[in-house]
Amino acid sequence: MRIPLLRTTLYMVLAGCPVVSLMAQQQTDSTRTKDLREISVIAPRGGKEIAPGQQLKGAELQRLNSQSVADALRFFSGIQIKDYGGIGGLKTVDIRSMGTNHTGVFYDGIELGNAQNGVVDLGKFSLDNMEEIALYNGQKSSIFQPAKDYGSSGSIYLTTLKPRFEEGERRHLRGTFKTGSFGLVNPSVLWQEKISRRVSATFSGEWTNANGQYKFRYRKTDKQNPAAGYDTTAVRKNGDINAFRLEGSLHGVMNGGEWNSKIYFYDSERGLPGYMANNLFVHVDRQWDRNFFAQSSWRKDISPRYSLMFNGKYAYDYTHYLAPDTAYFAENRYYQQEVYLSVANQLAVTNWWNVGLSGDFQWNKLDADLKGFSYPQRFTTLVALATSVNFQRFSAQASLLNTNMNEQVKRNAASPFRQELTPAVFVSWQPVAKIPVTWRSFYKRIFRMPTFNDLYYTEIGNSNLKPEFTTQYNTGLTWNQFFHGSILQELGVEADAYYNEVTDKIVAVPGSSQFRWTMMNLGFVKIKGMDVKAKASWQLLHDLQVTTRATYTFQEARDYTDKSDSFYGDQIAYVPRHSGSLIIGGLYKAWDLNYSFIYTGERYNAKANIPANYTLPWYTSDLALAYTRTVNKTRFRLTAQVNNLMNQYYDVVINYPMPGRNYKFILSVNI
């Protein structure tokens, strides 16, 4: 018997607030709000961000040649995307080589969960209704947030579009149709309605259908026996997808506060194209997913110095997995439920000193139609105490997170009660007032609990597993300068050096046979790295604007688990020492041209850094041209995209070939 994504999960394990006004957010369309009374939210002074995150938002986000959130995240530094190929293939993210499960993903402020295997498939989330994507190392430097926000080594925040109306407007409607390679048919609709002066609603719907077929090149060389090698071109099969996404939300403002409620539904059937090995090009595994959640958030300034926030969520996830072509026929169904409640408080003790206290409760349950299944339930309580000081050129924040976890099972032994206390400290300092250079550093220790798969999977799980800890040290400089009246309008550079340790890393080790493995706390990884980010904008002509954005990452992530291992001290699998990205965008009147480049350097596809495991670098270039025209207050935008312009054949994960050159055409109509 197998569970969905188990092979993938084991493979990855083995591989190793100041006054706030929504109008202050960057807007690039004609819906910029003018009526501050309708959207302004006032909160006690929280100070500037001590450790600002990487962000993509507005027009810059929409110009990227990206189908999903995972595709857009590739342009952030310090990040590795595990992409298993195709439109419907699994896409996960790893921040600074600490592991996929150490990354928290938040959707409109509340974390997306998967207690079964800890994997959040970012390929499921579209950019069509996305306003901003932000990545934070350590944590977001705010003390007015749920305790959950303190609980990850790195966090990704996905923020969907919020209604913003000009005076006299009551409705926005946008329809988009995408088509192109892989038999893609992808219509979507976004509807925003102004119900009253203080309440608005949003509805978003999308259908994605594609056959997922594309050509790829598969090569194998054998120096000792050249006749055993081969070089062939085949067609990727069983990568089809048929998926629906529906979202509805209500947004409201009140005196000194705001609230919102959201309902999300996703339903898909897709093929799992599988790995290519020994001329095995066809797989027939299938997976059906049905995801639903309802969540709400309420925030209000009770007084000029005290603010209160509530969050709540219920989630239900269903997975049906079918593997009909194996020696042991497998057809399994899994049912996950989650309940999450949170309350957060912030007190402005003085004009420069704030204190925050937040408490969260989460319940997770997993059911399955497996023989001998444990039917686990997890009860998690988190309490975070935080404080921050903010002066003109110096800011600091410290937090302490207490986590309690208790589990119950119907069969076998339950994991023992766990209690962990984990600290974090962030500091930011601008040494010279007239020079816009800021030094910032942070220290954080945090953990992730073993997943239900790690603990209870039949004949593999180990209910005595300990949490997997990360310790992070980061220091860096930020320089950002605006120039008025010159061709170069903005120039910014950020550089960070970091050192991380992952201890008690959970790995799968062989048992009595190839088919009996067990999960154990054996891993120890040291990670040294540097991230560099640069951005600039130019006004070359009266109507010509050019923006550039570049990132570079250097990483050494080495396995120091066991000195007796031949690969002791080797770079862990799939972590390149060098990687980077480049985005160049040009806007001239109604025309918009965007070029993007991704580079991933040489790396190894297994623990041992030997020639047999060496994987060549890969890079892709994407190009998009868009034309926008407005007729009778209706805006039309037509975009043509060419992805993988050089038609490079490459694997992000070995034996999971990616598409070559492909095309996409997009028509968007805004009413």
C-alpha cells in the first residue's frame, strides 16, 4: 500500500504596526482608492520592518511568465523549487536548504497546513487573483501577529486582491482566457462588488485543463560500456490536469479596524507522470484532490494603545490515490481535517516600546481506508510573547514561542507529549542618518514536528521521533536610494550572509529489507550562504520606463551526520552552490515587454558528490509582450509569452524532465 506523495516525500527527506493605510500599498491599476474613509485602518505604531522580506506585487508580479505561485517564487534569492514537471506536477519550495517542511505558507494571513506529509503544493495556487507574494527569512518582523507566524524557519505570504473602488464605482469585473502549449485551456473570472460604504465582496473562479504532453530529451551515458548508453526524444505522458478553483470573500472596515471572511474550494483530477528510468516513459498513476477551507480575521484598535485580533479557520482535504500498474495494486483515500483559532494582542507601552502576546490552538485529524491505520489526531497550543523597540535609526524585536503538542491514535503507540520553548531576536540599525544604509541581523531557533507520515505510516513510521530543529544566524546590509530629476530613478542593493544548522534531521533508513524502512533522527546539516539582491528603475524617455531586478545566491549545505559515511561533508542533494535570476521590464505607452532569466548551477542528485551523481547546470529564458488598450472604460490586454526561449532540456529533479520551448497567449478584459 502507498500513500499519495509518499515516494516524493521520502525522496526529499533523503535528499536532504505603524499607522497603516491600505492606500499606501503599491497600486498599478486604475482602481487606486481615493476615499480614505472607506479603507483606512489605524493601528498602534509598530515601527518599520526590521528584516524586510522579498516581495513581488502589482504589475511586476503580473508581468512574469508564471502559471502558478511556485513559478513566481523562483525569482527570489535563497530558494530552491522542487518541480516534478508539467502543468499539474508537484511543486514545493525549500528556503535556504533547511527542508520543505520548515517553510510556512500563509494565505491571506492564515497558514496552509498538511499534517499528513507537511508538503504544500504551490502549483495549486494561481496568480490570477494574487496581489502580492512575500518571502521572509526567519519570520515577519511584526509582533502583532498570530503565534503561528513565529513557528517556521521561513515564511511565504500569499495575499489575494482586495477590492478598491474609485468614487462612484460599485463593481469591477475581469475575465481572463489563457491558452497555449500542452493543450492548455484556462479561463478565469474576478468579480468585485461594493455592497455598502464599509463592506465589499470578491468572487474568483478558475478552470484549468491541459493534456500536459510535451517532448523531452532523455540521455544516458556509460563510459565503460558505450553501447549501453542511449539518447532519445520522447513525449511526456500522464501529465494531464482538470482543476477548478472557486473563492469568495467579504471585506469590511470599521472604526479603527477591519475584518474579512473567505471560502476556498479546489477540485482536481490529474495524472502523476512519474520518473523516467531505464526507458520507462509511461506511468498511469492518478490522483484526485478536493480542498476546502473557510477562514475569518477580525482586527480592531480598542484604544490608541491597545489592539486586538482574532483569526479562525476550518479546513477539509480529501485525496484519492490510484496506482493500478504496480505489483501491489493500490487505491487509497485520505481525509484531513483542521480547526485553527487564534487571538493576538498588542500594547503600545510608550511611543517607542510595544509588547505583543498571542495564543493559538490547532486540531488536526487524519483518516484513511488503510488496514492497520493509526487514525492520528494532533492537538497543538502555541503561545508567543514578543516585544519591540523602535527609534529613529534603531529597531529591535525579541520573541519567545512556547509550543505544546499532544497526539492520540486508535491503534499502535502515540507520539509522546512535546513541549518546546524557542527564541528569536531581530536587530536593525542605520549608523548615519544621511546615508541610507541599514545593518540588520537576526538569530532564531525553531523546530518542526514530524508529520503523520513520519510517525505513523505502516511499517515505516516511528512514533518516538523527536522534532527537527533549525538554528539560524543572519547579518546583512541594505542600501536604497531615490534620485529625482535623473534618468536613474531608484537603485537598491541588499546583501545577507547566513549560517544555519539543522539538527535531529528526520531521514528514512533501510530496515530488514528494501521494502521496510523506518524514520529516524539521524541528520545534521550545516548551511553557509550569501544572498544578494539588486533593483533599479530608469525613466529613459518621457514614455519609456525600464525596471530591473537581479538576485544571486551562494550556498554550501553539507551533511555532517556520520563521519563513517563516504559522503560525510558533501553538499546535500539538489542544492546548487550558485544560482540567480534576472528580470528586465520595459513599459512604453501601451506596450509592455518583460524578459526573465533563471539560473541553477551544478549540483548532485544524491548524497555522495561523485561523478555518477553530478547534474549539469540549467537555465531558462522567458519573454512576454503585452499590449493594453482602453475602449469606453473597458480595458483590453493581450499578452504573448514564450517560455524556455532557448528550448533547453533539463530536470529540476533528476528523471523528471521539464518542458522545452512552449507558448502561452492571454486575453484579459477589465470592466
